[in-house]
Amino acid sequence: RRVHGTRERRLWLESVCTACNFRLLFVELICDDPQMVEKNILAVKVNSPDYVNKGKTFAVQDFLGRIEHYAKIYAPLDDTHDSSKSFIKVLNCGEKFVMNRIHGRLQSRVAYFVMNNRIWQRTIYIARAGETESNVEGRIGGDSNLTERGIEFSKKLREFIEGQKLDNLEVWTSHEQASRLTAAHIEEGLADCTQHYKALNELDAGIFDGLTYDEIAAKDPVQFRYRNKDKYHFRYYGGESYQDLVTRLEPIIMELEHGRNVLLVVSQAVARCLLAYFLNKGIDELPYINVPLHTITKLTPTAYGCMEKCYDTGVAAVDTYRPLPDDIVSVTSTIARRMRDRRYNRPVGSALLTIDNDSGNPGAPSTTRAPAIPE
């Protein structure tokens, strides 16, 4: 990554991108509040790879020196010299935004992401809804009741959250009864507010909703094998693919970037998508992330990644994890490898900012193609 701090450098970059038929968008971050600068250095930069084993005092002094040196040569974007350019200016970590010539869907989505991104410290907890009758029977989808063990987990979840001693906790659930019942005990005195989002509902299995995998294989063996080969892109007849679910969750993820302590009680597929975003997993890994029932994942986003810690509540549950069959070669893995080889990208987080070219055919894979990135 390079910082294009002079007008000459930006003009050069503009000429290179124009020659390659790329549209260019500059993002400028400016912070002139000394207290905010120092707070940011202590919270973020001391954990940078540049300052491993260097100590906080050295990191602060060295980075302030960098800022002073850089300020001597930096030419800010402005309406006079840069009126023809597409740019986003972020002042003092989101106190003010200035946008110029933002065109098209992709640039608008980048602007949406930048405006919703915050550097405030927060903790995100992700737990699957407690064990349900459908889980025990091996059925996908549905909206069944919790089992006795699922009810026990909901009580253990409350005990765990009590022990975390959180301020300003929000609880988010889906509209499905298992999710809401699992979170019900936490709503009583521990959560500042509870939100029920339809966007957090389980992946829609379409005409196969409520069936076991053996029943699906017997009913439509071709589609069953097709999904095994490309689990991320495959869309159930009348339902959704994982790619569709990632798109559906985009507004939820933007809300999570606002910097609040949140507990999400969701289904397995939704948990996978959220974990893939925060842990930077690729589309080939996402459908096979193991999220056991009656466990809690604690995420602490940082500037250079996301710390993950998993907790087992000790409540027994059926194992719903289904790995890729040994006799299947994953098409999704091949697609992901080609994307990386061609530098298309991309983990799930950046997939939120790509352009979908959806075939619209139920049961057929949907396709996404991101623009190439120049060297």
C-alpha cells in the first residue's frame, strides 16, 4: 500500500488508471485533533507490525515524528485543484465527510462502507440458537422449538454474558423462534435493547426446507451433488445461496461496524458469514466454518485483524457439522484460487463491495466478478 500525498503523485496515478480503463477513487483520512491523534496511536499503532517489542513510549514518539515529517510534503485534496476527481474525505474519525463526484454502484458502496466504519473499541459475541428439534432430526431450515438442552443453553448464555460485565449491550436475533427464545433470558435486565432482524434469518432452503440431507439426496441427487461441488454459489430451488446470504447480511455488518457491544443469536449459516467477514475467510472456507451448537465466539476487532476466542458452555448438543465429502472436488475452491491468482481478491469482507452478475436461475450458481487490480 502506498500513500499518494502529493498532487504530482496523484496525477501520475490518475494517468496510469486512465490508460488501463480503471475508475479511480481517492479516500483521504485527516485528523487534526491532537488528543484524538494520541489516543489513536495508543489504541492502534502500538500494535502495528512496525512496533513489535518496541514499547508504547517509543511507538508514540516515532509515529508523531512520522506525522510531522509527512505533513511537510502532504497536499490535501481540495475543491479547487481536485474538482474533477472522485474522492472521499474523512475528518477526525468520522466527525465530517466530504464527497466529490461519487458515481455508480461500486463507488457508492465504498462510500457507504467508509461512512459506517468506526475505530471505537467494541466486542461482538456470536452464538447459534440453542439446539432445536430440527437439529436433532437432522433437518435443515424450519422454525422448530428448542429442545430441553437448547433451553438449558439459553440459561447458560445468560450466565456467560453476566460474567462479561458489559456496558451498553445490544442483543440481535432473527425472527425465528429458536433465536428469540435463546436470547429471551438475556433480555431481562442485561441488554440495553433487543433487535429482531429478518435479515438474520437462516439461509432459505427453498423447496428442500425441512428435509434431511438423505431425503434431499434421494429427491434430487443431481442438485444435491451440485451443491456439494459449489456450496458457496449454489442456490436452492426457490431459496438462497451463501452468496445471496452474504449480500443480505451487508446492512447488518455495516451496523456492526458502528462500534457497539453486540450479542448475535443466529443460525449456523448466518454465523458462518459473520465469522468469515471478521476473520477474513475466503469464499471456499466460509461454507465449512465449524460453529458447534452451545458455544460462544467472542470477537474483538482491531486495526490489524480480529481477535477470536471461543467458549464451550458445557451443554451437550447434536453435531450438525457436515464437511466436504471426500469424493467431491470443490468448484468453489477452484474459483477462489483463480481469484487469488488473478488478484481479483477476495475474502468475504471485500466481496460485499463487488458487483453481482446474477443469473437469476433458481438452483443455478450465481456469479460475482470483481475488477482486476493493477500492480
